[in-house]
Amino acid sequence: MNDSRAIAYFSMEIGLEAGMPTYAGGLGLLAGDMIRAAADLKVPLIAVTLLHRKGYFYQLLDASGWQHEEAVEWAVDDFLQELPQRAAVTIEGRDVHIRAWKYEVAGVSGFKIPVYFLDTDLPENSVEDRALTHYLYGKDQRYRLCQEVILGIGGVRMLRVLGHDEIARFHMNEGHSSLLTLELLDEAARKARRSSITRDDIAVVREQCVFTTHTPVPAGHDQFPMELVERVLGRREIYDYKDVFCCEGLFNPTFLALNLSRYVNGVARKHAEISRSMFARYAIDAITNGVHAATWAAPSFQALYDRYLPGWRQDNFSLRSALSLPQLEVWEAHIQAKKALLHYVNRETNAGMDVDVLTIGFARRAAAYKRWELIFTDLERLKKIARQAGNLQLIFAGKAHPQDQGGKEQIQRLVQAKEALKLEIKIAYLANYDMELAKLMTSGVDIWLNTPQPPLEASGTSGMKAAINGVPSLSVLDGWWIEGHIEGVTGWAIGEEGREASASHDSVTEATSLYDKLERIILPMFYRERDRFLTVMLHAIALNGSFFNAHRMVKQYVLNAYAQQPGNHKVFAG
């Protein structure tokens, strides 16, 4: 099982199948795409995450549109293989026992990558400890910190028990797993026959680790009071090496990952720029996210690419030749995907949506900065556009975090807008947005809408999934869209032409831009200049689909993050 080239990839959430609720959203689906692409490219990755038996949550809406949550029920052993090995971590002075469940991801040539799901639901643990891995992003700070101990420290220990002794790099996908560095420090000290860690160990561990940050705002990074960390961990090192573990008197997993990584990257060029301003003492590179093309292409597009672009599954860059695809066959593939989506929408919501009507999709977590309501800024203007420029219909999906009252209010207001517009515009809201629904939506709509408050979109990947299926984006210039946008070629920008959006831009101005693009460009093109619309669809595939994919992303990680050359990290002063 040993491989000196192996990369251990740690992520709090990993999305592999819709039936496995082990992810909440973009971070987990990105991790799943990373693993699938690594399997295609035969990169020796080993993935570690937690087994969320109760999932993120099952979403229910009451008659008023208010979100309620229930625990998810799923049969773990229908998907995963239980392994006999056991590991343990110390939490609050007691041993918490861990087992692992295995899932294998097979690449296009049959190369397999193991994914280990850590689980504390064992009879030898207390009732409380058995539930520590149950809920993704659940409960309070103590629960979250215990999960980070299990993922980071427990994950390394489980890998060793499973025989993965020679690992070239430890890749932390967000800061949730950064406590793995503490276990590696202990290993380095033991190897040097010492009972406590030193600055020499810090240098050794830093050369083993790489870190990807996904969050462009300081408040989005976990921070824990020192007294809580001392109680849970019971380790003096957090005080002895405060410059490594802490920031402004709090344990900050992100700073721990930054301090102990040879290479750090953001997930888009703009995000890396913002991250360098947030963490000014650190060198932060950019590797823009990508999606796994074969996973997110609708069946009709898979068949189309198989006919005309053989090899696209092995090399997603082959999609650059999409401009040569017959337009009529592209449109037919799109209509098949659209019918599949609208069949689902009409069955679930009784919305009565029509395949001939321009359909706009919007699906993401309900949070203030995502600005779900931007398109509803001026309902009278929206009605007028539908009457005079061309009919349109809207499909929304996404969950609000259980503690995010503002996000829940957004969903509720969307339901109210649906009622106010029902005579002019058909609107559907789809509950329990998951991987399968994401496949239907990103391939089945005609336009993908994205309206984040800049610069708060680190990257975003839903528009990339849409591009794989020839669906153009209508989006604020933030995240990946700054790199993928060519006006009128790959889609359309919301906001001033030729300028990236900024936090100072007001929603009214951007809503006006959105309406103008719909009324004057997109709707007339869709209904009266279908050939031009198809040309935009083809460019979305050829330019964005061929680049913003996980094959390119993984190759960049191999060359920039995993390679043996000296790391590009902050010079640690100790």
C-alpha cells in the first residue's frame, strides 16, 4: 500500500454520489471532482473525510416558504465498505475510537483512488462521542472543533494504521483539516527521538503540506477560543507556539495551515489576490477550480462528444474543438437535457413549464452575499420584459444553513415573488438541491444566472458545469467568471462593460444591467437569432468547458503544489 508519491487529500466534505449526503455544496463537490480527475490522470491520491451519517440536512418548506430541517437517513453500507482497522484520538482527556469506511473512485482507465470516511459511531464510544461525526457543519463550536480533531489528527493516524506510511504530500482542502499538522509534528519529533516538538519539526512538516483556501472573507474562517482548544486538545503546544497556531488570541485553523504549508493557493486569480491582501505575510498562488467534465455532461452531450470529440473523457481539453460540432445536433442534445429538467420540475412543483420558453437557472446556497433576489429588484420591469421582449421562466434551488435566518428569509421572499409574478412568469423552487439535481439544472436551463456580491465569490463552479453543457452564463464579474467571461462570446456580464464588479457597486445598478441584457440581447437572440445563440453555446464549451475542468486543475496541482521543488511559502521567522 505504500507509495512514496502518494498525496493524502483531506476535506471535511466530499461529494461522490447524490445518495451519500456527505457534502453540503460547492466545497464537497469540488473535492469529488478533484478525486475523479486524479483517478482519470492516475495521480496517486488518497482521500480522507468524515462519515456524516445524518448528512447536512434534509430540507422541508412549509406553506409560507420557511425552511425546516430534518436529519438525513441513508444506508451507509449500501455505498461503503467497512474496514476492520481502528484508530483513536484524545478529546477532553478520553479516547475516542475511529473506524474507516472505504469508497473507491475509478478513473476512465480503471485506476482507483480510495476515499476513507472516518466514523466514531462505535459501541466503545460514549453516546455523545458516537455522534461526533454525524452532522456536517452541525451544532456548536465544540462539536466543530472535535470534528476537526477527528479529521486531522484521526485522519493521519488512520492512514498509518491502514498502511499508508510513505506519503509525499498532505493536501488540506480548506482549514478544517489543519490539525493534521499537529500529528505530523508529533511524528517528526518521535522520529528524532524527542518527546516534544521543536522548530526543526515545524520545518520538516512544512515541506510535507500544501493548503487550498476557499474563503475570501476573514469571518468565514473558523476561530476557536483558546480555553476551548485547551480543553478539547489538552496540548501545551498551542501556547508554546502561539505564532504557529493562533491569530489575535484565537486558535485559527487557517493560520495553522498557512504557517505549516510549503505551498498555498486560492481557487481563482481574483481570490488569490484577495487572499494575499487578507494574509499579507504569505505567498499565495492561484489554481482556478475546475469541474469533472464526464460527471457533469448530460447524457445527451456525452453521446454528442463521444461521436465527434473522441478522447474527451481522457483529456477534457479536447472540448476546445467544440466549435466544429454540428449546431443542429448541439441544439437537439440541449433540448433533451432541457426536457429532462422540465419533466422533473413539472412533476415536483406542478409549474407547467414549457420547453420552448427561455429558462434561467439559479442554484446555490441561500446566503446574503449570493443575492438570490437581484433579479426581483423591479418586478414591474421584469413583467414588462416578459410581455414585450419574450417569455421567460425561472428555476431556483439551494439550501440555507440551519442557523442562517437571513438565508431562510431569502427563500421565503423568493416564494412570495413567485406568487406575485405567477401570471406573467413561471417560477419554480426545488428543495433538497443535491448532485443529481445539479446535473439536471446545469445542463437543462438555457442561461445560468449568478449574482454574488463581489468580491465574495471565491470561485464558483456551477457556471463551469453549465458551460460543459453549452449553457452560457449571465453573471456578475466575480470569482472564475472574471477569467471565463468574453462578452457576447461565452456569455454576458452583469454590471459595467469591461470592468470587474466591486463591493461599492449597488444592487439597483446591477439589476438594471441584468434587465438590460435580458431585454435587449439575450431574449431577442434566443427567440429570433437562434444561430447566434448557438454560437455562444459552442464558445461556452470550447473556451470555458475545455479550460475550467478538473483535469487541468489537477495537472496544475501536480506541477505547482505536489512537485518536489522547494515550496513557495512564507519564510518562517522562528
